[in-house]
Amino acid sequence: MNLAVLSALLFGLAANIAMAQPIVLADFGGKPLPWTQDLHAGSVPPIPLKRIQFTPAYPIRTVGMRPGSVHKKVLPTAAAMPIFVVGYDSQSFAWLHHNKQHLLNTGAHGFVVNVATSQQFARLQEYAAPITLSPVNGDDFHQHLGLTRYPFLIIGNEVMQ
């Protein structure tokens, strides 16, 4: 058989297989199977969903990071969303004040890596509002990204102050 004819037949067969309708092996009409009836019974009250409350332990200290100048840097991998890092210090407050609109425009989420008390964190949250802040230990920023100073913003794979 000619190679061109064989190729055309195989191509036509592949196209028919690709467009074939699925074969229904069983259709129970939307009714639950007998052994799952209790799972669908209306007599069982639904389990209420609760939001897990995270309570950080203060003080939050990141030994390898402190306030200072951050030089623009390109990271090997990109962040999934814009994030920024601050602490409870005058440089971070000034940086937040200067960059607040840009942080809002980019939808950045903030991480507070050095804060002594929950009252200090609350004050920083009020200052940054409506931007979301989370208290975290910043050792991962230090160890995995080599960052030793903050405040900084990461957009994509760029770190900038």
C-alpha cells in the first residue's frame, strides 16, 4: 500500500477517535447509590465551617534582617503576587507612607518581620490600612533570597526599595 494512502487513513482514523462521543457505562439518573443514601439524608445537620484563627507569638524577630538600604536585585524565581516586607521602625513607616498608593495599585500583600508586641502590629496595620499585613518570621527571605535589609517590594522577580 502506498505510504501516502496509509498516512491519510491513519490521519482520518485519528480524527474520528478524537471526535468520538464518550460511552456511558452507567447512568443512575442522579440518584445516590444505596450504600451512600445516609450521606445524602436530610436528617444529618451540616457541619458548620469555622475560620481558623491565627494568633502569632510576639515578639516577631528576624535575626538576619534589619532596616536599611536595599539595592535593586533580580531573583532566580518570580513571586506569585506582589509582596513587601516592613518592620516596626521609623524607616518602614516612612517607606509605607511614601509607597502606599503604589502598594495599593499593585495589590501587594505586606509581611511584618520585626515587631515586638501585638499593639505595635495593630498600629502598623492601622497605618497601612487598607493594605493587608501579616506578621511573619522573615528568615526565609534572608536564607533563601539573601535579603538582609528591609523595607522592600518584590514584584515578579525584582526586589526594589
